[in-house]
Amino acid sequence: MTQAAPLLIRNTRILDLHAKQPSDQRFDVWVVGNQIERITAAQAQLGTDGVDCIDASKHCLIPGLVNAHTHSPASYAKGTVDIDNHPRFMWRNQAETIGRSAQEIYNCTLLTGIELIKSGVTAVIDHYPEQPFTFDDVGPVVQAYCDLGLRACIALRVYDEPYYDILPAADRTVPAHIDDVIRSGPLTPRSASEQLALCEALIQAYDGAGAGLIKIMVAPSAPLRCSDGFLSGLVGLSERYGIGIHTHLLETPVAVQISHERFGKSLVQRMQDLGMLGSHVSCAHAIYVDDDDIKRLSQTGTVVVHNPVSNLRIGDGVAPVARMHHAGVPIAFGTDGASTNDNLSILEEIKLGTILQRVQHLPLDQWLSAQEALTMAIEGGAKAIGREGELGRITRGQLADFFLVNLNSIYFTPLNDIVKQLVYADLGRSIEHVIVNGQVVMRAGELTTVNTASVLGTSREQRAQTMARNQSLYAFANEVENYLD
């Protein structure tokens, strides 16, 4: 394989989230392979023969953002949810995502990745898929992220017990044909032993693929939907292969109730008892955590992934992120799936996640600042994907994951504060170049690794196929709504 030319980001500002004062100093940033080789003061006269050079005289170089929780299958379901709560959405989601061919899985993942890259995301945790799956269902996802050149943790979504939190209440009389689908439909789990063997085979096949861009995680859909033995088995795989664990945690109040009824303890305590907390564990949502839960998460260094838009979109609630942050819980940000968002803009999440805490009657000194929230999304995100210390800062020896924003855009004019304007004003609209692992994956607003127009056209065709193929499940989803609280 021919060695790629060195990359030079020339005459750029650099965003240092730990600097006491912002600087307008200009630098030349040299990338060799997948790392930052050196950073020097910008030089007016500089030979660039044999170098891929990006003129960044109007730009600021910013560490790549991490979307630490999304679901790629949902990218075909934008605009499908409005007045729907969590259980209603979950059943409709089965009709939107089930039964896809390898080509559909591949293209939908490409669509997801294009939107992520355009929003400055250089790494993602994709909690995939939505139903029980086979070995062959994962290959197209791996291939898509490799083709995009995007750093991805594919978090294998598994469970061995029912989705207790979206079932009709026990005192509801449900027609037999509805009950049959609930009990033996798309969310019917497979055995724990079968799924553990599948996860291990996929770890062996794909962890480290794409020259290290791809990581595999084990990812219980939610601890509430898993037996103790199954969770212990997943913890064992995590320890054996040194991989992360990802899960949904306490997204709805009914999860708190069911946990105490079934286990006689909080869900977080149960996770800790099973060895399922730690710095290698990331938990999406964590809306209904209490003080004891927060203490356990903090003491173990478990990462919480904040998804404020989706949390509000389907009425789940507001996570106490400021309280968790001040208690020492590591925080990252995620968008959740496009079906409950309906975009994958992590900067939109950061803006809402920052200002939403300010209506929770906290003292001013406990409000989240734009700089704190952006640091969470970058460095907390790096922690969530197991790359703490390798990603998150523009320094020599770091992996070269970053993006460039045009400071001459309307959102940065006049320029008062790069961080505040990025978080509150720009929301990613001025991102022009994105580099992942030393590769320019977007240049001047256009992806360099895949044909965007082709992906969009294929997405439209495949979406129509899904709707035609899954009519019976759409009908079921519309009817089951009548029996859900």
C-alpha cells in the first residue's frame, strides 16, 4: 500500500479547551500517518511539495466530536415520530427497521456516517441493531464505517428477556392477535448462550478492523431486559477481550419501578453487584438516577451519555447532568437515533444539554458552561469509546481526529468567543473540513470517501421498499398503541 502524503493544516488557530485565555496565534499542524507529528508557529514561507496542504488561514482547528450514543438503523426513520411516548415509539420502530437486506444495512449506515461527519463527529458509538441479529448482519455496518473512514464502536445490542418496560400494563386485556406478536414478534429474544457465542465471534472477527478504526462493544439493550447470568457473561467477554460495555440506563420512570420489583434494588446497584460499572462502561440517558446511583457511577468512573433532544422528544424527561457532573460522573453526549431526534447534530445536543440544566433551580455556580459541555463532548466522548489520552486535544502524538470551522461565517461574525459561538450560534454550520485518523474525510464541505448523492438516492429507494415490506408490522404498531400507558 502506498504511504499517504503528509498532511499540513497551515496557518490555523487551534482551540485549546484547557487554556485560561483564548489565543489568536497561528500554527502549522503536521500529520504523518494517523498522528499529529508536530505543531509549529505558522511560517509565511513554507515548501509544500509532496504534502497535502489545507489553507486554514480563516479557520480554527478543533478536536473531533464524539457521538457516544446513536442507532444507525434509525436514519431511515427521520420524521416518523411526533406525539409518541417511549413505548409507542419502540413498537413503531420495529416496523421501521426490521427485515433489512445487507445492502439496506450498508447504505443506511453510510447515510448515518455522512450526517455524522458533516456535523464534526469523528467517532461514534452505534448501538446496533434494533432486533435479534445474525453474524452476517454486522459485516455491512463494519464495511460502511471503514468505507467512510469514520472511527466507530459497534455496540452489539443484545438481551435475553422481554422488553418489560414497553409491555401493556398487567391489568390490561389485550386481544389475542396483539398478544401473539408481543410474545413471538420482532423483539423475541434468543438464548443467552447463543448470543454470547455470537458476540464472541463478532469480537474475534471485527474488533480492530479498518486499521483500528472499528471497535466492538458488548451492549445489553438495557440491564432491565437481561438476566443476571447473561449480564455476567457479557462482563466476562468485556474482561477477556478488553472491550467496552454500552447500554441504555433508566430512560423512563417505569424502569425504576420494575427494577425494585424484580430485583429488590436499584438498577445501578444491580449493575455494580454484577461487575457492570467502571470506566469502560458507558450508559445512555440515566434520566432517573437518584443520589445513591450518582455516587456509584462517580466512584466507579462510569460514563453517562446525555441525549437531551431525544429525551425531550418522546417525553422521557430531563437527566440531572449538572448534578452528575459536579459529583464527578464522566459525561459524554449522544444524539440517540435519528427517529427520535430527528438529526445527528451533536452540537445541537451540547447547546440544549447546557441550557436545559439552568431551569432545574441550581445555583449559578453549578450551571454548565459552554466550555464544560464542549469538553464533555470531546474528552468525555473519548473516554466513552476507550480512547482517553489518545483523542481530544490538538497536541503532538495524539491521533489526528479533528475538524476545521470557518471563522468568517456569519455565525462567528463578529468573533467574540469561539467556544460560545460554536455551541450557541454555529451548531456545526461552518464546518468545512474533517480529518479522521489522519485522513481527510470531508474537504470544503464534501465527503471524499463516499459518493453522497448516490447514498441519498439509494436511501430514498430503500425507504419505499421498507414501507411496502413491513405493512403488517405498521398495522400492529398502530393498534398496540391503544393498550400502552
